[in-house]
Amino acid sequence: MREALKEARKALDAGEVPVGAVVVCQNRIIARAHNQTEKLTDATAHAEMLAMTAAANYLGSKYLNECTLYVTLEPCVMCAGALAWVQLRRLVFGASDPQRGYRLVQGKVLHPRTEVAHGIAADEAGELMNIFFRSIRQK
């Protein structure tokens, strides 16, 4: 999660919503990303989406069923749906997202075999979000 937090800080420094993600396979980071929706003018350029694409390219496979995604914020429904399609083995996220997180949706969004752990470094991830939104309100 420390590496995902580093990515989130990169997003914050770039004026993006501070979400960072890393994909780990066989105890190695194979992909890392942070939100780039502003930079790419692409509403789908979430950290999770970018990290999944990079990991799939690295592995040469559309499936990440041997991988763990570490992400600083609970994935949105779009990202959770994509995580289901790649058959992610394990999802670990920091802060909950009570406004847009996938857990707001009734029913299962993730792949049935995906293991989930949450609340990891949630305070630090949440503080990055607070810093970002305070800076927006001051403008």
C-alpha cells in the first residue's frame, strides 16, 4: 500500500484526485498508476483502470487472476466492473468511498473469487483526499 500511496501523492501533485494503485504478481510490482483524468481528458483514466491495462500488457494476458491490486480508495462501480472482467484475485483498498464506491451497489460487482481487504492505510489515504478537496474549495 505504501507504493500506492506514492502514486496517490503524484496525482495530488499533478492536480488530480489523489488515488494511486499498484498491481502485484508473484510478490513483484508489475504495474503502477495514479489518476490521470485531467491530464488525459478522459473520465475513465482512473488509477485502477490504468494499472489494470499496464499489468495486462506486462503479463500478455487479459486476466489478472494471479494478481493483487492495491489502491488507496475504494474503487468506483466502473473500476469494480473492470476488476470483475480481469478476474482479479485480490483487491486491497485503503479509504472507503461513501459517495461513489462500488459497495453502494446492491449485489456482487466484483468477480466471485476476488478476495477483498479494506481499511489498509485508510487514514493516510483519506487525508490525501481531504487535502485535495480542501484545496479545491479554496479556489
